[in-house]
Amino acid sequence: MNSFRMLSVLLLTAILSACDQQSIASRGFSLPDGDAESGQLVFVEMQCIQCHTLAGTDLSAQEWRLDQGMRYLTVELGGETTKVQTYADLITSIINPSHRIAEGYPLDQVAEGGESKMANYNDILTIRELVDLVTFLKSQYKLQSVPLTIYPYYIYPG
């Protein structure tokens, strides 16, 4: 019985230390710098434009669509936003598009069975292409400053 307890304690210690190592390793994760111009080429070559538009660019034009006669739901990327689009958010949206479905779009048009309709590019994109694409997309977002809310001074009765 003592051997069993000792083995259990050692196993539990190993599991807990592995969990701790995992959290430490993830803090230092980063990809190399990307090239926004190459990322724009990836955006066009991978036909992201078939479902996405980029605010304030000529990549928002209908002429980029392969089938001019069809009506597409376009999910707009870029533009002014009050929420920071982090590198991690953008990477996650590309490699795991069902992680978070964009709000404001009819769910039946962007998702099927709770999963995003976005194609899976994980076996198609190289890491270099992914890094360049994310660098390009990140450059398309402009953070808006949110006006400070001024609350009236309140005196508690008493």
C-alpha cells in the first residue's frame, strides 16, 4: 500500500509540474515578423476576398468576386475599431475560425451546426504565409480612441 501511495504522489507531482511548464512555455510563444505586402498577396491568392472585404481598400470591390452573379455574405475585416485586434486573435481566427464566430452577422450564413463556414487553411498555408497574412490584416485595423465617460460627482446622503 505504501508503494501505491508513493507512486500516486510521484505521478501527481509529475502531472502538476508538466502543467506548470506548459503555462511557462506559452508565455514566450511568438512568431517571426511578417511582411504586410506579401500578406496582401496571400489574402488575394487564397481567395479570402470571396467572403471577406477590407474596409477602406480596393479589396472591398465586387470585381474581385469569382462568381459575379451570386450574392455573398461578406464579413468585413479591418477599419476603425474600439477593440484591439491582437496578433493572437487574428492567428486564432485563421487556424481555428470556429473558436469565436463574429457577432452581427446572421448565424445561419456564417456558421453551420455551430461551426464556421470558413474553409480550413491549416494544411494549405505555410507558416510564412500565415505570418505575412496576419501582419497584413493587423495593419488594416485602426484603433479608435473611446471618449472618456464623465460621471457626475455623487454625495452619499448620511
